[in-house]
Amino acid sequence: MVAGMLTESAVPGVRWTARVLAPWMSDGDARLVMAGEETDRSLTAVQEEWLAGARARVRLRSAGIDQSDLIRPLPPEMGSYLARMESHPESRWYLSKGFVPALADLSRVCTFQSKIFTEHAGNHVADVDVDDVLAMAEVTMPLGTPPVVAPQFDQDTQTFTTDLANYNLRVVGAFGGLADDDDHPGTYNVGFQVRVIASFVQVVSIQGRYFIRDGYHRSVGLVQRGARYVPVLVRDNLGLGDIDLQGMLPYEVFTGERPPLLPDFLDDGVSCTVRLTAARRVVIVQASEISISG
């Protein structure tokens, strides 16, 4: 019997410079991440002083978030781009699920993610004209051709491994059918379809408050460049079940009176710089010949 084993695994990558919202994290998580994820390392006196001060600064903030007029309609010059989105297979899927292209004020959007990698944030938007809404849309709602995935095959292990390490890499389908092989009749093809999916910056409302759901690095990079109202996909009244909260800030923090905002990643008073290991996603497909009794 030939068994196809497919896994999507996050494998350790290199260490990157990250910005971390430590004062909003649990005490144990904050200390671990500030120690570079080294469990046997204690914080220095300087780090202890900064963490205490950052927590105090958060407590002194005014309660509540003003998000009035946070969402605005796209300008008329975006009409042709909207038409392209309606015909693009991945953006069309989002539109069918109730997402609406609009402008969002990223300076007042909340975050439930605790860290970003600064190299990623800067590289994504380094050449974008933040005064050109169409230029920003090409980055925040991309409709271009994704990178090509070319798996490498290891004959000894009968394994395909993708050569493109990208967190937006996904298994998108499977196939099977008789092979067109006159020399070897009865040969059957089996396989999986792998593609880098388009990643759209998403702003969603949860319990009446707007959050970034996807596209954190591009969004922080644009805010750092001075952008404010940015073209994104917006959806209201999303349930918590539609959000992957694994590894995110505690629920009571991002729904509380003083949640972090996207620009807080850039504020040295409440965000610190650390070196962390970035996860990469690769796809491995392996065929195994297994003997089964019975």
C-alpha cells in the first residue's frame, strides 16, 4: 500500500529583530520574550525597570478607544481596481464572505497580536508611495501573480519539500487519475496542489471594536511611513470563533479598556526590541509503502 503523508510544519528559522507589546502580555510571557525566549535567563535590572514603567504608562492611559470615522469609502479613482478584485479568484472569495474594500485609519486600529518582525514590516512597504491610494492597494490588497512554488524531490526518502518558505504557503487541493503512460499501463497519478495564497490586509470589528486581523507587518510599515487611511478589506461583527487567537494577547486585554493600538509597536514606551526566532511554513509531501496485515 502506498500512503501519502502530507504535513504543513512551522520549522525554526533565523532570529529576527522583533517589536513586542510586553506590558499587555501575561507576566510569564512578557519575561520569556524579553529574555529572547531563553527559559533559564532572568531579566536585567534595566529590563525590569522598563517593564514596570511600560505597565504604568498603559495604566495611565484614558479608558476606551475612539474609533469614530475609522472606516471610510474608497475614492472614485479606485473603481477599476475594484472591478479587478471582483474578477480575481481570491479577492472574490473574500467579497462573497461579506468583506468590503474600504479605507481604514490604521493609527486607531487595535491589535490582538503581541509581536511583529521589523525587517518584514519595513521591506514590504519600503517603496510604496503612501500618498497614492492605488499604490498602497497593490500592497494591501494584492492582485498580482504569486511566487511560483517548485518543490524539490528526494528520491531516497520519496519526499517533496517546497523550496519557498512562506507563511502564506498553503495546500489548496488534491488530485488523482490514470496517467497517460503507454509504457506503464495502470499507472495512477496522485498529488497535492500547493500555492502561495494572496494575503489581504483585513480590518474586522469584534464586539464593536476594530482590529487588524491579517497584514500586521505591512500595516505597521505603512504607519511608520506616515500613512493613515489605507485601503483594506473590512468586515463588521466577526465572531471570536473566526479569529485564530493562538499565541495572541489575552482576551481580557484586547477587549479591555486600554487595548494596544497598531502604532504602539513603534512606541519605545510600551514596545521593546528583542531577537526572536521567526517561524517559516513549508509543505512536505511524502509517499510511503506500507504493508498491512489482515
